[in-house]
Amino acid sequence: MASFDFIIIGSGALGTFHALHAARAGKRVLILEKDNRPVGATVRNFGQVVPSGLSGRWYHYGRRSLELYREIQQEYDITVRQNGSVYIASDADEWQLANELYDQRRADDYPCELWSKAQTLAKYPVLQPDYVQGALVFPEEVSVEPALMIHRLITYVTTKFPNVTYRNNTAVIGCESTSSGATVWLANGERFQAHKVLICNGSEFRLLYPELFAQSGLVVSKLQMMQTIPLPEVALPGNILTGLTIRRYESFADCPSFANLQTPEHLAELKKWGIHILFKQAPDGSIILGDSHEYATAAQTDDLGFDINEYINQLMIQEASRIVTFPVYRIQRTWAGFYAQTPQEIFEADLENIHIITGIGGKGMTSSAGFSEEKMSFLVE
Ligand SMILES: Cc1cc2nc3c(=O)[nH]c(=O)nc-3n(C[C@H](O)[C@H](O)[C@H](O)COP(=O)(O)OP(=O)(O)OC[C@H]3O[C@@H](n4cnc5c(N)ncnc54)[C@H](O)[C@@H]3O)c2cc1C
């Protein structure tokens, strides 16, 4: 039976970054991915790497992730672009929160700027003047192309580190701890062993430990996303986050004024569907925009459905039209993404030599690289 130091199940952002750090520590690693290539949350997102939106230790993992993304990009093109992040405040309450976060981030030496309405409109003439109150800007933040990044990262890891083996089309259907490590097996009976197994299964809860996941408190969120046709006349560089994001992200929730924040009537229906509007321009000039949030427990994920709710898309297009002047309704494709989350920030379970790590929620592209570096530093001992 082939034997390794680590077997990592799942090659999304969490699994692959754990593999990278194990490989850097000189460990022999086997990555097993059930699909032909990863097609989960890691390829369906915006690719916004925005530590500015996170709080506590996740903010620090995000900052470390920025360094790691840049480091790797210098060696191999994993699609990292440093165009910064811009939070556009649309009313006095959001502007107050933007100012408070600005003070906090400056205090811990995280580069940021506050732009007046005139400055914001000068830099982003495609914004609707009536929407803009001002902007909070984090110039060092980066974005990646979600459809490409993980595939390039896997190529980078397996090319640079001969001690890493990657197998796709390889669903693991069983795992058990043994006296010397752990064994995993596939439907065809093939088995592998390692000192440690890491399960980074994203929102797949049926194949391994279904009872444990059903009791875990994990919840799956379904997000609707859209992408316009290429709009070469539009320049919208960076990660663009808007008023509803300021009302939603953890970093703003830590600000003193957040406790008094009220939801204005015109935002109530959007909030009901968990909508906040983000934009990310792809290299071909198309604009990715979203998103919405619907929830189901780990045992009931089918209830989220496989369909796209057109009402939700129309709500997002309407709100996006209030923010920007370009034709957001010229949509070329729309899709749903799913991620697992938990009230405990991340879900971790240790079953002797088997470690489950999932439920990183909406922060996985931002913080997985830094988080898994710290996690691996304990696991490799
Ligand atoms: C629409 C959307 C927008 C988002 N936007 C952002 C953003 O801009 N910035 C940000 O930071 N985060 C964002 N996120 C969150 C981010 O995408 C996730 O946090 C992250 O991708 C989760 O990575 P993961 O590796 O845990 O899961 P996944 O990407 O789902 O990967 C899990 C992998 O495990 C494999 N697997 C599962 N079980 C098995 C098994 N038994 N055997 C073999 N393989 C298995 C699956 O096939 C899958 O490839 C967004 C998410 C969505 C859905």
C-alpha cells in the first residue's frame, strides 16, 4: 500500500494550501480530489482577497495570505493582481463605519486611505454620483481569477515539490485511524496510508462521516452570482465592495457605531435575501457581480435547490444599477456557489490521526493560505 506523511482529501483552497505548507516542510503529500478538477466554492467565487473585511485572527491570517499570494506569484503566475479594495459608503451611517475602520486599521499599520466623494468619483467615474458618500481604500489588497487560481496553484505545488502527488477523479469513501497513522480507501478498493489525514471536504458531507457532519452545526450557504459580457469601455479595477457590504462584514461589526446601525426601508428586501453587492472586473473586461445568501443545515443541503432564483438576480441587478452607470443587466452567465460555515469561525474535528477542517465560510480565498500555514506548523511536529 502506498504510504505518505500526509494525505489531504479535497483540493479546494483549504486542502491545497495545507498541501503547500506540508510540502514546504519537506513532507511527502498525497492530495486526493473526487472531481476531474476542483469545481467547488474555490472556483465559483469573486476571487477577492480582502483581509480588511475580517476581524480577529482571520484578519491576521488574511494579511499573511497576501504575503503568500505575492510570494508565489513571483515564482509562478497564479493570477494575482494588486489593484486594492474599495468600500463605497452610500450614506452617513456607512461613512461613519468606514471612518471608524480606517482609524482601527491605521492604528495597526495596515495601509488604508479615505477618499472624499469627489476623489472617489474622479477615480471611478462609472459610479453613480448619487450613491457615493466616500470610500475606504486598502491599496495593498489583491484579487485572483477564481476559475484559474486553484488549478495553477496545484500545478505550482506539484511541479515545485516532487514530494507532492495529486490524484483527481479520486473520491475517498472511507477513512480509519490506525496505530501508526491512518488509512483511506476508494470505491474501487484502492487504499493509501499516511501518518496523518486531513479532510478538507468543503460542503461535501455525504461521503465521509455523514453522522458527524449532521450533528456538527455546520450550515451551507447558497450564493447567486452573475457575470456581464465584456465591457471594455468600463474600468473598475480592484475589489469593489459597497454599502451593504459595510453593513455585513465582520470588521465593520467590530466598530463602535455598528451597534446602533438601522436598516433603511429600501434595503430591507435585499437584506432578507442576504444580498450585498460586490464587483470584480475580470481581465477580459467582464464584470462579476453578486451575491445573495440562502442557508440550509449540513443534513438538508438539497433544500437549497439547484436552480437560480430570477427574483434574487433582479434584486441584485436593481441595486447594482443604483451604484454604477454601466449596463449591469448585460449578463452572459449566472451560477450558484455553495460554502460551508459554522458559528465557531471554522469547523475542526480531531479523530486521532484524522483531522477534519472545513466550514471556513465566505473568507476562504482571503485567509486559507495564512490559516493553513499556522495549522500545518502544529500538524508537522
Ligand atoms: C459565490 C461565492 C463567492 C465567494 N467570494 C469569496 C471572495 O471573494 N473572497 C473570499 O475570501 N472567499 C470567497 N468565498 C468563499 C471561498 O470560496 C471559500 O471559503 C473557499 O473556496 C472554501 O474552500 P474549501 O477548500 O473549504 O472548499 P471547496 O472549494 O468546496 O473544496 C472542497 C474540495 O473537496 C473535494 N472533496 C470533498 N469530499 C471529498 C472526498 N470524499 N474525496 C475527494 N475529494 C473530496 C471537493 O470535490 C472539492 O474540490 C466565496 C464563496 C462563494 C461560493
